[in-house]
Amino acid sequence: MTVRWLLLSASALPEGDGWLGPEERKVLRGLRFPKRRAEWRLGRFVAKQAFASIAAIDDFARIQIIAAEDGAPEAWIEGKKVGSEISISHREGLAACAMAEGTRVGCDLEAVEPRSSRFVNDFFTERERMAVETTDDAHRDRRVALTWSAKESALKALRVGLRRDTRSVEVEIDDVEAAETAWHPLRTTVRPERHVFRGWWRQEGKTVLTIIGDAETQPIRIC
């Protein structure tokens, strides 16, 4: 089971919407706010770029990324659903896509920025709160961002998103001080099922990216 990933910035977006399929254009027309439209376009573009690179497709309009009934994105090529699981995230002018065959996958981008103790108390488990409290000030913001990001990734892998209590997912990060721009392991436990997802994290500039799933090996970048 291999997980592949791609990260793009907003500067990669082409002008116009000719690369969108008909169903995607309908969705775009229904988005009122410019920020939401920009993020949605960037998320769709990174997912299409990922599939196009692997399937050697030049016409992005042949690929459509359509939300399923549960809200999770699904890829369709010329009207046929693709078997790969995908996850999309966007933040701070960046968008990420993770894709996998035969395994669940979720990804999330979060900004490394100060978050209040109230945020931690409201959304983190007791063990996670203790980990934050014992982290030095230089790495506190990163730990909080990683913990929140990993929760979102796990909930995306479960295809429930934030409809489920974030405290039902507990995140364990062994080395929050690890170097940037390299993958580092983490682990999430989903309760009450006690299902353990393997995960990976890395920092890209002022954002962290987490990818969660059942795969045991590091994600492979799509070139």
C-alpha cells in the first residue's frame, strides 16, 4: 500500500477555468466568497495535477474531483470513478493532495501559529494537553499545529471530518523538534474503536503537513 502526495502553491494555478470539468464548474459558480473560490480551485488543481502526472493525462478537464455524499473528494476520469482514495487540504496559499490505492488516507495542512490554551483544552485529549504543557516554548506552536492537523487527517481518512468529536482521535508525536522538510512518524488512535492509524508529518515553511492512513511506509512525492 503506497501513499503518494503533492504540494503546490497558488502561483501554479493557470488562468481561467478551462481545466475544470462541467460538474466542477457548477460547484464553483455556487461559491460566493472569493477566498473560498480561490482555495477550492487550488485544491482541485493539485488533485488533478497528481492524477494527471500518474496517468499521463494532458487535458485536466477530463479529470473531475467531485465530493461524495459524505463530503469526501473522489476522482472521476471521463465519467468513471477512480479507485484511489484521495484527500485534499489547503492553507496559507498552499494546497496538498494525498492519494492511495487500497487504503484509507487523509491529509491536512495547518499554519504554525499561536493558539490559545482554551483551544487546546476544548479540542485536545488529556494526554495531548499534557504533551503541549511539557513542550518548550520554541516548539509549542508546532506541537499544537501538528496535533490538530493529525486529528483532521485521521477524521478525513474516516470520511467523517469535523462532524466527529476531535477528542475521539488521540495523537502521539515522538519528536516534535525534528528537522523541517523531511518526513517524521506519528501515530493516531481512534476511540472507542481503538483503531491505530500510522501517520507522517513534515514542515513546509510556516505550515505543517500531516498524512494519515494504514500504509507503513513514508509517502512518496509525485513528480
